[in-house]
Amino acid sequence: MKLTELFDKGEFVVSSEVGPVKGCVRDVGGEEPVCLKEARELKGKIHALNVTDNQSAVMRLGSLAASIKLKAEGHEPIFQMTCRDRNRIALQSDLLNACSLGIDNVLCLTGDHIALGDHKQAKAVFDIDSVQLLHIAKNMNEGKDMMGNELSQPTNLALGAVVNPNADPLDLQIFKMESKIAAGAQFFQTQAIYDPAVFEKFVKRVEGFGVPIQVGFVMLKSPAMAKFMNNNVSGISVPESLIEEMASVPKGGRKEKSVEITVRLLKEMAPMVQGIHFMPLGWSNLVPSVIEQLDLKN
Amino acid sequence: MIGTVNKPFEEVLESISDYERVGVIGCNGCAKVCKTGGEQAVDTMAEKLKGAGKDVVLKALPDRTCYVYKTHAALDPVKDEVAKAEALVILGCGGAVQITRKVTEDYGLVMPVKAALNSVGHMDTFIEGELAMEQCQECGDCMLNDTGGICPVTKCAKSLVNGPCGGSQNGKCEVDPNRDCAWVLIYNRLTALGELDRLRKRLLAKDWSLMARPRTLNIKEGRVE
Ligand code: SF4
Ligand code: SF4
């Protein structure tokens, strides 16, 4: 189902994220691939599942294959597409592939730079950017490819995009968000955010845009992980007070603490927007408990 | 200018391992500015080659080794020495190597012309003798008029033309936290100029066919073919 249909119905949309594994997921016996296992933990608890596209420029199972596999197992995948590894021909072709194979949702991103990944010698593509990808995808929904050629059957995809409320200068980020909306973005997922005041400022600026937003959240695992994100994950800023709070509990109590922080912050931020997008980074099993405690139906 | 850096000497030596009599040809243009191809660099290379047992039969320094007529001007008077060499080692950019090869062909010679430098881009000097930076990659459709005179194609690590990626943080680029994010620079500059509206014009994908190589310039008629 297209996420846009849920938003249109006024549903508060909850999604989470899984990263495809580095390897195949064909069923040859043995242990279940982590991404499928994580997805199973979320089944029935969320509306949709983002499937990352060679996240952090680390080569893995492709987002489309993983999305289709997850769809077959009853999940609603959001096929993530970055502009890093494919030119406009391959991207458009993959939009046709995705729609043909039953995918309903696509999230259009620029993509992390190759320098951050595990194949640093690769040639980066970046033929087009996220704004243009959205524009192309919108035209394909309307039956035309980028050059205006007729498609024998149009795509029918809900088009998502990302925005970073932590960005400085925020004006520039909002300019980009407006460009994405003009290009065709129908919903937004935000970068992880930990400061409700910063988030509120952002929401105030964009609420007039009339496009649904899901607040993004990466669950904190440890003080070291939070510091690592501050130093290495672009666009994320975890306040010192939260790092201290994580440090205040013994190792064994971290999961509980993380859930507590997540619930507390999302209780403040979720009502400002139309949905939540979790990025649990391996802690998918904690997401259901967070959702339960948030009591989103109210 | 074209930025150049030295190849490891062992690599240069390996490229001429089958030859004994060599000529060293520098470039008094860009490579001189990069301190890789001027008079001193030619002398140093000649000494090193001698030290490695080579017989250096020629040293030459065209004004601009990438201009065919300047290379001819420097080599025509020493054509015989060129012919005596079994191989030439060029301290210039990739263009200099290929123009020198062409000149040897003009002389009717079939000889290896080897690169002693790696070419690293169209550079502009920031601090003389110290620092140059890539600013333009000749995309064929210059956007500078809309981007405050700062090139996103070259200075943004992803060549984005519609604003920054999600990795821009504290004004720095996700690829290198010591480098300014091109889009923050552009934004600040356009704000200062009161030209922010110009950003909204650009939605279109870049026409990379204008960069399809090799491009040929019809100088007489002023067009790319
Ligand atoms: S936009 Fe950039 S790469 Fe293109 S011509 Fe202008 S300065 Fe050069
Ligand atoms: S951080 Fe800025 S300069 Fe670096 S890739 Fe992103 S937009 Fe380009």
C-alpha cells in the first residue's frame, strides 16, 4: 500500500528501517538473515519498512531485491534509492523494475559519498541529485520518462524524501525541502533528531507546506555510540545531556534507558507531525515496546 | 593551470627500464608553478636518472609543453639529440606528454614518451608556491552566474546542483570535515549578494553530454565539436 493513502486517511504513519545484509538471502537453510529477522520483529507493529540502498556506501544486498523479499513476507517496503551508484538510465529503469515487481513506495535520496564506504576507489556517479530523481519519478508516475518519452504503462509509486531539521543553515535545508516538494515529494522522513525545541522550530517553518512529515529517530545504544554519531554521522547531533543520561546507567540497563529516552522525546515530537520513522540499527526488537508506550492511537 | 605531482621515481624508472639513453623534458608553464616541471625539476630528474645508470642525452624546457608550437620551438633546434635518445621522460601534465609524443611523430621518430608526473586537475593558485585548488572542471555549461561565482560541480563532492546533501554539517562537507560545504559557501555568498532567488531557477539535471570526451574545440569558429 502507498504511504500517501495512509497519510490521506489521516493515519499516524509509523515506519522503521532495515539494512540489507552483506550477502545473499536465499533460503538455503541455516540461520535467518539478520535483516529478515529484524523485519519479522516489527511485523504488524508498523506501517512500512525502509530498506536502505547500500547504506553508508557499503556494498550489500540491493534495496530492490531486499524490498521484494520483504514484500513477499508480508511487509510493506519503502524502497530507498540513492543517486550515488546509478546514472539516470539505471535509476529510471529501477523505478520501472520496482513498480513492476509490486513496490508501492520509494524514498529518493542523494546518497552518502563513496569516501565513507568500503569501496573507496569506486567512481561516484551522482549524475542527478535527489531533487531531480523526485522530479523524474513524478513524471514517470504520469507516464513519461525524463526525456518526455511515453511509458507503455506508468509507474504508480508514492514518493518520499528526506530532510534534516538539525541542518545549519536551516534556511538552506528548507530551500532544498521546498525544491523537493516542487519536484514531487509526497512525504518526508527527517534525519534523527534529539532536541524537541530544535524540531519545533523546524516544524513551525514547514507546517504550511502541506506535506506529511515523519520524525526520524535513531535509538541511542550507549554513550560511545552517541558520541560516534556526533562525530561521524553527518547531520546528527545528540545533546550532551542525553549522552550523560545514557552513561548514568550500567551496561545491562541501557536498553531500558534507551526505550525510556525514546518514548520521552517522541512523546514531545510526534504530536507535531504526521508520523515516526525509526532507525533502530539492530535494536528493532525494542521498537514495538516504544510504540506501545507511545500509545499512538490517542 | 593543470596541477601535477611527481610519480614515485621507481615507477618512472620502471617505465624506461628497457632504455639507456633518455631525454628529460620539462614544462615552464603549469608544472613550473607546481614545482614539478621547471628548470630545477628537470635538473633533479636528470641527476636522479644518471644516478640510476641512465645516459641523459638531452634536457629541454618548452615554455608550455602542452602548446605544440612551443614544444616544437624548444625541440626543433635539438632534434638530433631527441633522435639520439631511446626514450623521453616528460615532467609535464598528461597533455604535455601527448603533445611531446606528437612532436616526435612529426620528426618521424617512433619512441616511447613517458610521464614522470601525475596530473591532478585544473587548479588555481591560492597561495603562491604553496597551495592550489580545483575550482572548475569545464562542464560546458557554466553555472557560476547563478551560484555566486562558486562552482558546485567542482567544489561539492557530489557535484550537486540543487542545494546541499544531508551530510553538510556545521558548514563542512561530509567527505572531509576540514573542507567547507560548497553549498553553504554558495548560500552565504548569494545571501550577501541579495541573489538568493537565483537558486530557485535550477531544477534541471545537468547535461553531462557537454562533458562527453574527447571534446574538440573549433577555435576558429569558437565552438565545441
Ligand atoms: S559550472 Fe563549474 S565546472 Fe562548469 S564551467 Fe562553471 S566553474 Fe567550470
Ligand atoms: S556536504 Fe556539501 S559539499 Fe559535501 S557533498 Fe554534501 S552538499 Fe556537497
